[in-house]
Amino acid sequence: RWARVPSETGNLVWMGLISQAGVAIGLATVIAEVYPTRGAPIRTLFLATTQRSSQAAVSLAEELNVVDAFIGVARARHADSLSFTREVDEAALPASVPPLSLQPLVENAIQFALQSEAGARAVSLLVRVQHGRLYVRITNSRSQRSRPSSGLGIGLRNTRERLAHLFGRDQALTLTLTADRA
């Protein structure tokens, strides 16, 4: 029930939202067909946010498809100033992860890398299975000497909560600052 809205009106609003979502999905599909290089990644991201958000878990392989789509968009915007490397253990691909759990972390790493001073602005993603557990490491080239970001850590907090909901205490998400690379 919508707050302070009669149920008849709420039903009409809901039907309007559903038709608008259908138009948006159709538009994303047309854009992907007309502009395959840039449109396809945008379509993948849009469909991931609209169709997978209600799922409790997806395979790592599916989540990496969303990460790849985001990287495609980021490269289109920052091709000359961003480097992205990815190393994924094939044994990790069937692992269950919350949908849209890696993409926001990669996005944050890219934003921090782009805040780096001129030079190498790099992000790397390493995924492997270690002692029967999924291990994911995302790094960026931002210097510790750079001014702190004004971010509030909402993405990290949300990801921690989603991992805890799916895996209970059998999970961890840590943020580590390391010494500047020479």
C-alpha cells in the first residue's frame, strides 16, 4: 500500500510503473542494437539492476558479466587514463554471490583511481578459490597521500550487509590501505 494513497490509485500507479519499466527495457535493447559497442554494456547494466536485484544470489560468472559491462562503459569514458586488469580462477565461476555486489566495489575502485595524480590510474580484480572459500581482491592505484574522498562508505556498508544476509558469519569484507607503490 502506498502511503496515504487509496488502494485504487496505488494500483493505477503500479501499473504505470510497470509499463514504464517495459519501455525502458525496450529502449535499452534498441540502444544496444543500434550502438553495439557502447549500448550493449549499458543494456547489461540496466537489465542487471532491474531484473536481478530481487535474487538472493547469482553465480560469480553472472556477476563478472555485469562488471565487464561496467568496465566497458568506464573505458569508453576514460580510455586514455584508466587501466583495468582481471585475473579470475575458473574454479571460482560457479560460486554464489549477491547480485550487484562486485560492480559497486569495482566502480568505487575506479573512482578512487581516477582521483590519483597524473600517471598510472589502474584497477585490478583478482578472484580465486582458496581453502574452499571465494577470495576477491580489488585494488587501485590511488596514493595514500591523496586527499581523502568525501564518500560515506555506503557501498561498503550495503555490501557487508548483503554478504551477512546471504552467508551469515561465514564471510568477510575488509578494506585495507597499503603503502604507496613506488
